[in-house]
Amino acid sequence: MTSFVSLNTHGFTAANYWLGVARAPRLHLSSHKTTSLTLVRQKRAISQCCQSPPTLDPVYEKGQVLEDYGGLKAYITGSPESKLAIILISDVFGYETPLLRNLADKVSTSGYFVLVPDFFHGDPATLEIVEKENSIDEWLKKHNIPKGFEEANQVIAVLKERGFSAIGAAGFCWGGMVVVELAKYDYINAAVSIHPGPLTHDDIREVKCPISILGAETDPFSPPEVIKQFAEILSSKPEVHSHVKIYPGTEHGWSVSYDVNDKQAVEKAEEVQKDMLDWFVKYVK
């Protein structure tokens, strides 16, 4: 069962480059090697994300940082007494992004224990890294999607050991790709992929848990036309509850990278954040 919100995309269509990206083979999760095509796809995603790097500011933080949660440092917020957990998987800027931690705090007020793990082990991408060819290639080899998937499973295993009965995961750009990998298995109860990095039709066909895919109007690697194709694929899987939405007037990264003094930008971010939380309320309970 799929719900799809089709919004005015002002004539925006998939870029020609996507045709090659969509057909690129994905790296199998059992392998620890990263193919050159995978690196190209991830690099394009990072180049887009790094147009708006965040300003780190601890004023947003209401939680605390643990040195080890499933082998990763993590920002945690909310009551540890809750039996419901949400994992937020960052874009390439990492777990210190203030607006991401602020979102974690918001989600926790709905009764969830929320974690934002440091999947990059203190080594998030920066503009300097992206601008140097060799540097970004090396960064992507260290921080690839299969590794993120494996480490996310380590965090999930700890949550289950500690008695959490339902777990949801949301990811942004790089994190959105990791979340889709998780959604292919029974590791989580619900998934939300927000302005995800490059995904293939096969990725979506393999999804097994309830998933919400929330896309930007302008996005070079998950453009509206491709997001609509994902909706069509999901609609052919009635056993998988899904929701797909495209937000007019938004660009890749808008959900956790915006000017807090720009009222319109804040409203657009809050809309997608609310939709994410509504999905979790429905399925992580």
C-alpha cells in the first residue's frame, strides 16, 4: 500500500547523468571493497551536500554524547526508559550537525529514545576534502555505504539487547542510502529516507519494511521523476506500506541544512520533519 503526494515540480526532470547512475551496479553488502562506480555516485552526492556546510553550535544540544554505543560515539537524547528507539543517520557532515541534533531532541519529545551515531568516526566530509580529488576518493573508501550498514546493525543489536521493542531509522543523503539498506531486512520497524543519495530501482524493489521516501524538488541524483518511479515500484508491493512525497521549492539537503532566520526555509524543514515523525508514530510503537 503506497501513498504518493504528487506536487508541482515546475517542469523539473531527471538529469541525463541519472540514466547512468541508475544503471550502475550497487556494491554487495558482503563485500568490503568499493567499486569505482559506487565512488562516483557517492562523490556526486557529497558535492551537492557540501554546498551548504553546517555551522557547529552546541546551543541546540539537550542530550549528551556517549563514547561507545554499539562501537560508535553517539549523541543521545530522550528517556532511556522508553522501549521505542529512533536512529538518525546523518549526511556527510556527520553527527555533530546542530540542526540534526536539534531534530533528535524534537523527536525525543514524542516518547522516543533517539540516537545520532558518529558513522564517520570523527572524520566527516568537509569542503576541503571534497575539493581535492584524491582526498574525497579516499574518504569515500573509508566511509562507504556497506560499512555504514554494518555499523548501523551493531547499534541496532545493542538497542535490542537493552530491551527496545521497536526501532525506526531515518537518514539524510548518505544516511538515506544506509536506511534503504536497512529497510531490505527485518532489522527495523520503519524507515524514512530523506533527500537520499543515488538509489537504484533494485534498491527499492528489495525494501521489506514500511518506508517513507521524502524528496526535494531540485535534486541531481534523486530528482522528482526518479522519486515518482520509486513510488510506482512500491505501489506494486502491497505488502510493504510506503509513502512518497516531493516538496515544492526545496533543494537537496533542505531538511537539516537551512537558515534558522529564514522563516520560509524553517517552515519547509519543519514540514518534512513532521512527516518523518508522523511515520514513526504510525509504525514505531
